[in-house]
Amino acid sequence: MTDASRIRNLAIIAHIDHGKTTLIDSIFHAARLFRDNEQVANRLMDNNDLERERGITIRAKHCTVSWNDYLFNIIDTPGHADFSGEVERVLSMVDSVLLLVDANEGPMPQTRYVLMRALRLGLRPIVIINKVDRPNAQPNTTLNKTFDLFIELGANEAQAHFPVLYGSGLDGWLVRDLANDPHEGIEALFETIVEHVPPPAVDASEPFRMQISTLAWSDYIGQIGCGRVLHGRLSLGENFTRTVTRWRDAANQDAGWDVLSTSNEAAIHMWVTRGLERAEVDEISAGDIVWIAGPKEIGIGDTFSAIGLESPALKPLEIEEPTVSMFFLVNNGPFSGNEGRAIMLRQLKDRLQREVRTNVALRVEDIGRPDGVKVSGRGELHLAILIEEMRREGIEMCVSRPEVITHVAADGTVLEPIEQLIIDVPEMYQGVIMEKLARRKGEMVHMENTGTGLVRLEFSIPTRGLIGYRTDFLTDTRGLGIMAARFTGYGPWKGEIVSRFRGSLISMETGPVTSYQMEKLQERTTLFVEPMQVVYQGQIVGENNRPDDLTCNPTKCKALTNHRASSRDQATVLDASRKMTLEQALEWIAEDELVEVTPKSIRMRKAILDADQRKRLDKRRQLSAQGA
């Protein structure tokens, strides 16, 4: 066991794509975690296929490196706002943070959010200005903006006097003096951590106590909890008390918290992290970050303490509530089971309950629907990642359009989630961006010319206004714009938002799509299908150029006669069909439409496949609206 005075616990926090995971690769190499001739992949901490494909960190991960007899417990955190629930929990385990800021982009929305959380916990960050070797890098300007952000967020004098390092995580060098120090190695980082990060304030002689901050699951062992040992020691097989606490009102933590239950448990398995792997140990001690299994149920914020302690409970951890929800439904389409494993409602609930065991920012509600459940998360991407993981497991299902979760204030006012949106866009496209966001109830808060040909626009916009906008944004800016958003709180309902101005092109028949019919349809629609692709009645095969839905027969063949047509020798010319990704499909569909997800295909369809049933339902809605 390492003495607590030689342990340093810290997390790496930053906005998405500012270089957290790449910097950890350089730390591994500098700490000589691998052999000189060992083949090592890039972005080692992104060990999930989805993380590697998308280039983002989805779940917080823990690693440990040694340097000069010091043990560094480092936690890599997600940078995307939809996974910020991971960041909130792990900050309770560390004594400082490495705040990475891109030397070109400067502080971005998620930078502000994670820094605010760290400052509230009293942590003293170490600032790293990353990517200083890139064109248009402005390290001095970025440092000034970062300092202004510290002051704006209420940093105290000790926090505002933060140490600064400059460098490139990709090339593996960090220095204190950018102009004079040689650009090689990251020894300066290790020295700064030892100098400025305090060792854990613990006492091994006191009774054992720790709080669970992260969850994992094993089909063989069961629930596994991770946290920092605050005091004392615990041996394998020793009994301890598990105390469950909850806030009385999650939205108003001033209301206090209560102890829900206490129970005596035993430590069946215990691990510490060494390098990238977990090592099973016989004893854990104060200061280290450990994993423990034994209790049948473990929750975020649970306190494990020595038996007989007078006040065993610790304050619950703060976890922000979900802002977006959608329905996960059993696939009842005509192609169900053709491309994957068609599951029943019971199996769907079991799979989602397994996810809830480790993904604490997720909520699953059974509201009595016979075909599905309501799932809530921190954003569209949070739910889309879950859908993609289930899809890769071979599961077929249908999902509805994302909807925001509203609250009702004490005076009866309806409140909806509001986000801070920051956009970097070439000057020539700022007009169309401002026009589109104004339609979506976006209010411009600030505009700044960065001096690099880009304009930075800051908006306050309802979360509803961002649903379905990202695809339009890429189109309007020709792929040259950058947008980032973060949830800031709840505000009054902004009114109706019309985000889609075109209707759907719906198939009325089942069968393979023909080039003959596609050539006619593409004159007034944008098609989502290709020739010979099999479609079914009620499936959406394209986007109409007008606001109304249009029913068509894409399977119609050319009439076979004994007459030679004048157009017989003319070649059929087809435009390229639009390929919709899962995220694009979720943004595009309307309220009465679903996305059918299978391991091989992403299809869009009407919730009610039969056209006559849809017409009767529309008439009933019109009559009820007139009666009201």
C-alpha cells in the first residue's frame, strides 16, 4: 500500500475535443507504463468502439501511474455536455483538476460548466493551455479569457492564482515557459502536480469510511462501487455499514436530506487500479481510489463506514436531473426480426434496467404503455449512444422523437430547460444562423469577432430549439461552423416552435423500390431510399418539398406492353439519396413518427402504418379541437 502523503488524486476536465484523452496517452508514455517495443494504440482510455469511432469520451475512466515514488490516480472525464453527469460524481473523489483549454478556441461552454463544479468543491485547478503549436493558436489571449472566467465564476484568491502549463498533448510536451523552455517531455506536469496538488486529507487511524461515486456491473459478481477511502482501512471479508441517503427535494437541496436505510454488509471483493487494470487486494486504506463489491445493491452517494460509528452517513452527491425524454418501443413493423433480435417488452425493460445500474443520469419510467417505456437522459446524444449500444447488441426496437422535460413552478408557470449556445462561424454565414435561431426562440446574448475570420455568437435558447437544428447548421455553414451547448437551468416556456417546414413522403405499398418511380418522385421530393431497397406500407421514403405529408407508391413498375415507347432508350438518371444517421433521424421525425432501429438499418416510419387509420385519427383530433 502507498502512503497517503505520496498519493495525488486528480481529474482531467475540458470541453469536448480539447485533448484530454490524448494528454493521458502522453502521460502513460512519460511514466513508462509500457515496454519500449510494445505496440500501443492511440487514445487508450477510449476503450469502447463507439468512443473510438466518434472520437469522444462517453464514460469517466480511472487509471494510475507512478512517478518518483508518487502514485497519481487520474480520472479521464467526458467533454460533451450530455455526459456531464459523469463529471459531477468523480470530482468528489479528487483533490485537484487539470483544466485543459484549447489555445485556439479558448474557454467553451463545457469548460465553464466543469470549472464551476470544481470551484464550488473548493478545488484548485492546474490550467493547461493545449495545442499551442496549431495555426491561429493564441495562448496569451486564451490565458486571459480563462482568468476572466475564474473571476466570473467566483474563484477565491487561492484558486485564481493557478499554475499554468503550455504545450501539446499530441506531441507529448508541456512547459512552464513557452518561449524559453525546451519543447520536450512532460516532466513539468509531474512536478507541478506534486507541488500544487495536496495529498488526500485522510487519517488511517480513524474508523473506515468511504462514499460511492461511480458504479460498475459484473454478471458474475454483481454491483461494484468505486470511491475514495476517506478514513481508516478495510480488510477483505470485513463487515461494514452501508447507509443510503437521499435529498428531500432534488431541485432544492436547501431542504436537506434524509437517511433512507442502513444495513450491515461484507467486503467480498476489493480492487485498486494500477496502470489501466484493476488489481484485487486484501486491504484498502485511506487516500486511495478503490473498487468494492459485496452488497447486493449499491447506489451513487451511498456511505460505507465502520460498524458502530455514531454518524455514519455523508451528504448525498448532487446529480442533475434529465432534460430530454423519448419512448423506447417494441418493434411491431412488418420486417420485425428480419435483421436482428426482435424483443418483447419484458426483455426491453430488463436491458434498460441493466443500463440504469451504471448510468445514473438515465431514468426509465413504466407509464402503462403496453408496447414500451419512457426513457429520460441529459440530451439527444446521451440517448442516441444508448440506442446505438443496444443496436450493436443485435436488438431491434422503435424510438420516438425526443421531447424536453418541463416543470411547473409554484405559481403555475410552465418551465422548460434553457441552454447556452456558442457558435463559431465564418462571417458570411452569421446572417442565416441568426435568422434560423430567432425562429427557434434563440436570443443573442453576445457577439465577438475573434480576428481569425470567425465570429463567435452566444445565444440563450430553449432545448426544444436545438432539437433538429444540428443538421441544418452543418448545411447552412457548409460544414465550417462549430457549435456547442450546455444546460444552464429552467426558464419560462418560450412558446410554440416550428422546427420542420417539410412533410414526409410515405409509402402506401410493400415491396422493392423501382428506378422508374424514383425518377418521377425525385422531381418534388428528397428520397431516403435506393433502387431495389425493400420498403413497407407506412415507411417514410423521403422528404416532401411542401409542408404536408404525401402518400406515394415507390414500388410501381413500368407498364409492360407490346408498344415501343418514345422514351425507351432514355437512361434513368437518379440523384443520390440522403443517408440518415441515427442522430439525424431522431432530429428529423415528427411527433407522429418513429425511428425503427435494427443492427443493419435505420428506417423512419409513421407510428400508425395504415393510411386509413391515420386519416380517421386526424379527423377525431380535428373534431375534438373544434369541440374544445
